[in-house]
Amino acid sequence: MAEQSFQLYDTTLRDGAQQEGMVLTVEDKLAVARELDGLGVGFIEGGWPGAVPRDTEFFRRARTELDLKHAVLAAFGATRRAGVPASVDPQVRALLAAETPVVTLVAKSHTGHVRDALRTTLAENLSMIGGTVRHLVHAGRRVFVDAEHYFDGYQLNREYALAVVRTAAEAGAETVVLCDTNGGSLPDEVAAVVAETRALTGVQLGIHCHNDTGCAVANTMAAVDAGAVQAQGTAHGYGERCGNADLFTVIANLVLKRGREVVPLERLAGLAATGRAIAELTELPGSGAAPYIGESAFTHKAGLHASALRVDPDLYQHTRPALVGNAMRTLVSDMGGRSSIELKARELGYDVEAGSDEVARAATRVKELENSGYSFESADASFELLLREELTGAPRPQPFEVESWSVSVHGVHGRHGDPGVPGAQDDEVRTEATVRLSVQGRAITATGHGNGPVNALDTALHAALDPCFPALSRLELVDYRVRVLSGETGSSADARVLISYQAGSRRWGTVGVGANTTAASWHALLDAVHYVLLDEPPGRAPDAPAHRVMASVEPTRP
């Protein structure tokens, strides 16, 4: 059961949507709201009706398409304009037309903003706040007031900032939210101002922090400790400039570090999944190093850490990953040692003995390969192939033999578009790859076309091997990265290629290193195929003594 007295307020769909590069459709906003509701947040701010057409449409559709189980929907807007009664102000009328149970009003609490931005008097600003709140409360709405620029305004003119808080509360506002709008405050400053405001007004307070000093979460926690009963934030800390307080981190901190069950524990276990879902919907991935839910949040690389984790995972982890739906990961690199190899092997499902010769050989081999340019951090599949060789003491199984492979690129210079426009030209390029393989003694030759050497080789491999090994038909190349290594290592390797693959819901990576980028890519491609076939029964070779196939794809992969 979530803590009833605490208000967890999400503003991803309004303040978070101001993040550079974020463009949400109405469908996106509805989907994000469902994810947040499933997590158990108390309030979801849907946007600014009347000011943003997309938000107006969101609230219209939300009435019939959004069946919230836990959250209450809030509409955001401004107080009435100076000199205009709230009852006839178009913006206030739009807030009521949104038909949300809660309305959140932004109000000026900084005297400089009142004079220079609103271009009105301090007295009129207080009248605008009080009159708008009373009008909305009389219409049956719960009202929250965001006191904009509160911390800066408090330092400039404390009495006026306090007057804004009192005016909003006396008019019927349920909670007055103190906003660090410029994000320039530090935790001790926030804690002091919240405590003083609470003591001097007796008003129920909330907190809304931006992250311009990197302290948004810390400031939010400080405010809650000082008595704030509403915490506002956004998924992944989305927002303009440096973003807002990351509500995911705030939630986990409150539950796990303060013992305040602002969401039920069983829902906290869905925190990481909610983060991934929202990142997919917004097409803006959260940081891999994000606290609690990031892919690297419980990832260990150094050998010293791995050695301790083997004894007790709590020695280098502040909480159990499963509580927030995450998992511990071990990275394999030359910084690690036997303990890292052992932990990674167990993570992959292998029962290995601590300090065994096999683990020692694998650790030595990893260090040697990484010294020559390899990197296994993002290449779990290549590491597992290496590990199996050391555990079995034998080379990897060879379900097929490679006789040769080749790639050719043909280009025809052409000019298209307006001849008077510089650079209005395009070359017609065709890439073709041919692989010659042998499966159970039967020769197979396949040719593939693509938008580049790697794409063409991948296509040719599929054409040659999918009929023999049906499991490979699910293998899809989804990412390709190459890094030039000249001068980075003591070897002659010039390029490191990392390729990511997906088969159904599973995703993994392979690595190849070589003086030639295409050759390095070829070895990474082969690792992917061998990885898929590790536990597959031998394939059936074609009946003919020689078999030739052709394949072609649209240029969608590297």
C-alpha cells in the first residue's frame, strides 16, 4: 500500500517534454501515462490545455482512452491574466474544459519576474493567484500551485515569496510547490528555505527541482526531509537545459533509503521495466549509468570488485538490484581477473570452480586479447565462445567450414537534382559479397547484396546457412560500430568492430579486430553465427554436391 499522505507527482508529459529532441504524439503521451500509472505514481501532469493544441487533444482523448488505476490526471496552466477576471480568462476556461480532477497553476513568486515578465504590480499578482485558485476550487477542482522561481525569489524578497504561499493556501490550494526553476540551488539551501517556509506559513509544501547544478535529486530529497509532502519530477530526469529531478531515482531513494512506501514494493520491482518502456516511447534513452535502473547501475568491471562480489554481492552494491527490477552484471576486461571471469561465467550459466585452471586460462587469454585491441564489455557472445574453449580445453565446434569470402563494390558516378545546386549528385553504388562454405562435406556458394560490405556479407551468410541451420533465420544484425585503434595498442591492429545482434527478445554482441575493417567485421559475423549454433544439432547439408544461392536485401543494415 502506497503512503497515503505523500504526493508523488510526475511531469514528464509537460515539463519533461521540453527536453531537446523530444517530440511526443498524443498516442505517445497516452502510452507514457499508462506506464506511469502502472508504476503507481500519484499524479500525472498531462500538459497545458489551451496553450498547446496537442495537449488539448490529449485531455480530450484521455477522458475515454485513459483508464488510470492509481494516478490522478492533472492539467497545467497559468493564473488569470492581469486585469481579467478568472471566470472569463480563456486560459482558465481551457483548464476547466480539460475536466481533470486536479489543476496545477504556475504563479510568480519572484518580484523581478512579476514586474518584468508579467508587467504588473506585486499586489495584482497576489490577486491573480488568489482569484484563480478560488475560481477553480469553486468549480470542484483540487488545486496545486507551483511557486515559480521560489528559491531565488525567497533570497531577493522573503516576505513577498511567503505572501505568495499564504495567498495560494488561503484561497484553497491543497499544496504549494516550491520551484527551483533555474536549478541553481544546493541541498543545504533548499532544506533551509523549505523548513523556514513551512514554519512561517504552516502550508502543505511540495518541491520541484531542475538539475542545472547536478543536484535536482539531492535537492528533492533535502526538501522532503525538511517537510515537503509532494515531490515532482520526470522519467529519466527529462526536461529542458539539464533536465528535472529524475523521478525514478527519487522514488527508489524514498522507498529504499527513507522507508517511505510512496509506491508499493511490488511495483518498485517494475521500476527498471517502466524506465525502458518510456525510453522506447520517447526515443530518448536514459543514461546507462542512471542510479537504480541504468544498465550499468549494478555492473562491475574491476577485478578487486569482482573478487569481493564473489564472496558477498552486498560488499560493492548499496542495494539489491532485484528490488528495482534490475540485475547485477559483470564486465570482462583486462582490468578484471579470475574473479571477474568466474562471476561472468556464472552469470552466463556455467558452473565453474573458484580459482580453477580453466578460469585462470580464460583470464589470461582475455588480457592478451584486450592488449591487442579486443574489447569484450559489449561482446558477450564472443566471450562465451572463448570461455567454452577454455572450459572444454578444445577448439570451438565447427558446424561449417569457410573456404573463402570476397566483397566487391561497384560505383557509377551520376548527377541528379538541380545542376545549378552545388553537390547535387549521387553515385550509384552496388556492393556484392560471395562466401564459399562447406557443410558436412558439401560445398555451398552464396552471394549477397547490400548497402555496404558488412550488410552484403551478412546477407550472403544467411543465404548460405539458413537452409542448413534454421535457427540462424532469427538472427538479425541491429547495430555496427567500428573504432580505429592505430596508436592505441602495441599491436598492428587498425580496427575494432563491435556488432550487435538480436534473435527474438535476446540481444548480444560480438567483436572482431584486424588490420582490415572488413576482415574484422567478417570475424565478428562468424562469431555471431557460431554463438547461435553452440547448442544446435548439426545442420543438414544440401543434397547436391555443390549448391549456389543468391540473396539480395534492401539497404537497411550496415
